[in-house]
Amino acid sequence: TDMVDQLLEDFSVLRFDSLDSGLHNDASEKDRESARQREVEEEVLQACKDTAASFRGSMADRSNRTMILSLVRARPDQHVLHNRLSNTIAADPSLAVCRFDSAGTGVPDGFTPMHVAASLGHIHIVSILIACPSQPSTWVRDLQGRTPLHLAVAYGKVEMCRVLREAMAAERHDPIGLNAPVDLTGNTPLGWAGKEQD
């Protein structure tokens, strides 16, 4: 399809950091991949801990997370709700990085507001989240090791992919080629193209 072709064009740039007579050094490549996998596993373990803490949270905490989830899900034309989201996060910046649990929310355990907004293609919400004082990472991972970019690609949100790519590049580095984030199964965002449906 056109969407997959566009994503392939946008995310298929490859970079080779260490070339040895035009070939990768196999040992350093394996070391890099091993270190990358350990990093993903550590980030997912932290996501698990954060999600478990959300289960133990008070009813007020659960209520606040539910309210944030409803505001993140708000349609793009609901500006009053977007203002409420901005004000709520300004009052409690920790809500911008909270973890949701699936109990009654309809979102997978471990999603953050950034994951939900990315999967829905809500660019305005991602912009609000990026601008908030707690500065949630665009590289944040869910319990499967997926970043919001993985989800935007999976759900075919092409413009969201561009926004996230720019934000990720500003935060760390351009998330393509060897710098592309991988999930626990080793899939990059491009590997998720077309895996989910609206």
C-alpha cells in the first residue's frame, strides 16, 4: 500500500558506524546488539515496576490516571479537553509519565499517555506531553519494549511518525537505521508496519 511504501521510504535509511574495508566487524556488531538488547530489557523491567506501582496506587491516583486517559483519547477537535489536559499536567507533571493498567481502561498494561496518543495519531496531545515540565521521553517503552514510534507505525499514523521521529532525534538521535529502537522481539518500528488495525 501507499502508506507502507511511504514508511519504507521514510525509515529505510541505513547507517554503518563501523566499517572495516566495507564490511561490519562481526564481533563489534554482536556486542552492540547484545548491549542494545540489555538496554531494552532494563527499560522494560522499569516499565513493569512502574506499572506494578500503578496497581498499588490509591483510588485518587487511579482516578487521576483514568481522567488523563480520557483527556489523551479526546478527539483532535476537542480543544477544551486539550486545555484541561495541559492544566492537569501542569498541576501534577507526574501524570504525563504515568503508566496505565488494563483494568477497565481498554489499553494494554504499561502504556503511557505518549503511547496512547501515538497509537491514536493525536499529534496535538503528543505536543502537549513533550512540552510538559516532566518532559516524558519519546523513547519510553511499554511492557513489550515498544516506543510510541512503534505504535504510530503499527497503526499507520504517518504524520505522527514524522513528529515522533523529529522529537526522538532532538532527544537522543535519529531513530532510523542502526539507531532505530527495537522491542523485546527485536522488531524496529518499521517491522511493525501494518501489524495493527484502527
